[in-house]
Amino acid sequence: MKIAIIGCGYVGLTLAKALSSQGHFVTATIRTPERIQHIDPFCQKVLCLKGSDKDGLEKIVQENDLLIITLAAKNLEEYESAYLETAENIKNIALYNEKKSLIYTSSTSVYGDHGGEWVDEEATLLAKSPNAKILIETEKAYLALQESGWNVTIFRLSEIYGPGRDLKQKAHAVEGKIFPGDGNHFSNMIHLKDIEGAVLYAISHNLKGIYNLSDDEHPRKNLWYHELAKCYSFNGAVFDPSIKKTRSTNKKVSNHKIKSAGYSFTYPKREW
């Protein structure tokens, strides 16, 4: 199969390695030429491409059977151009091309604050921040491709950890920091290996629709940071209820749907 990975960063490169090893012809896109040397050994083709490049995107759509969108914005200012502009361009290109398949890695941040309740894929999207709203509109643009006969799969990812972003690094990153609120909101995480596993499973089993990717554990943030600090002998983070939170995204993300589809998590519990 010919597969294009648009946005070959932390998640995309992992997928590129796995798919190339399975014998697929993988084309990867990046936004800066400096990264070509890091991507090239693991792909059959590497292109420097931005979402605003309509001609470049159209060629990728024409030449590949499956598009995997794993874009990540470098900063808050790039959200709309990185996510929504790319999605809108691909949606417009789809009108004039044959049916394809697409997998998009979104975020569980689209759910917003549910007061600590469980959210599944049918939950109302309550996110209010400008960037989360952009992600919601991006999902809508990709789901609209179904009207053109495309097969569309969206994975909503919880906070990612894995090689290069392990829990020890996360413990160090929050060491001694003061966070607003009481820390009683729930944490939701997913290991990089299970993002890879779920995407490969979706391809081999022709999964369609929206799926949450989150592990089985949902400890409250204050307890979670305490356990991290204790495990790695760091000073813990501090939560200060006198500091008002500017926003809340308290929820527990259900992974029942992807499990019901037959996927078994490699890391259902946090890997220390």
C-alpha cells in the first residue's frame, strides 16, 4: 500500500518506521528541510511541505492510498494553519479525486470540561479555548470527507508519553512547580506504542469512525504527580487552591470503544 504521513514528527516517525517495516511504500512530509536527514532512513520518500501548499497536497492525495495526518503545531500561533488549513485543503482536493482512506490523530482536549465524568466518543465537545475549537473544526473537515466516499478514522489522543517523553522526564518537568487549583482533576495518558498499535490495527481491520486512545488509569493529578515524584526521588509539584484556574478540562476518557473493536493495549497501565 502507498501511505503518506503528513506531519512526520514524534508520532509520525514512529508510524513511518512500523509501516515501512511491513513493506508499505511510505511518503513522509515535514515542514523544515533540516529534519530530512532524520526521516529519510525510515521512508521511501520525504517531502518538505506545508498545509497551505495545495498543489503539493493534491499530488500526495493522487499518489497514495492512505493519508495519515499526524501534524503538531510548534506554537499556539500555528494551530489554525497547521491543523484547519491542511484539513480544509484536503477536503477541497477530495472533491476532484478518487476515494481514499484517511487517519487523523486528534486530541481528547476537544471534550473540554465534563466535571470529572466519563467521556466516550459520543460525548458533547465542550472545549472552549480557541485552539481546542480549531481542533473540533479540523475533525469536522475530515469527517466531511465521508460524503465524498472516503474512509475516515479519527483517534483522539490523551497526553502522550513514551521513548523520549518518559514519565521520569515528566516528573522532572513539573518538579517544584506551583499549579492553580486543588489538583483533584483526573489525568489521562496514552503510550506511544499504543498509538502505533491502534493505527496499525485500524489499517489491518479497516476501522472507521472516532476512537479514544487513553490507558486504563485515571489518577487525580495531585496524586499522580506525588507518585511520580516519589518514584523518581524528585520534589513534587504543588497545587494552590488560592490560585484560580483559567480553564478546566476535568474528565475521565473511556477507551471502551477501541477495546470493543478488538484492540488490546500494550500499556493499559502507566509504564514506569
